[in-house]
Amino acid sequence: MGKYIVQLSKRAVKDLKAIKKSGRKLDMEKVQTFLVELEEHPRTGAGSPEQLKYHDGEI
């Protein structure tokens, strides 16, 4: 749906599996919300994202 692709590192996938295994639905909902927001508009949204230093602004 979004115009960006979120690629997860091996560590991120491992952490997501641990969160899912814990059974805490609220945590999984928050993670899902962040991932959807990153796909749609990575520079705004929850979590107060900020631009990387020395980055020219293009993704």
C-alpha cells in the first residue's frame, strides 16, 4: 500500500518474534502501527522520527 519498503534486520525479526511470543497484544499493535506508518510516511508519525545527520534528505 505504501510507497516505501521497510526492510527488517535479522535482529529486528528476532525481536519481533520475541514480542509476539510474549503474548502482549498491546505491544504487537504498537509495532504494527509503527511499521505501517513507516511504509506510508517515514518522516512523520508516532515516535517523533528525526532526520539522520549528514543525510541529504533523499530516501
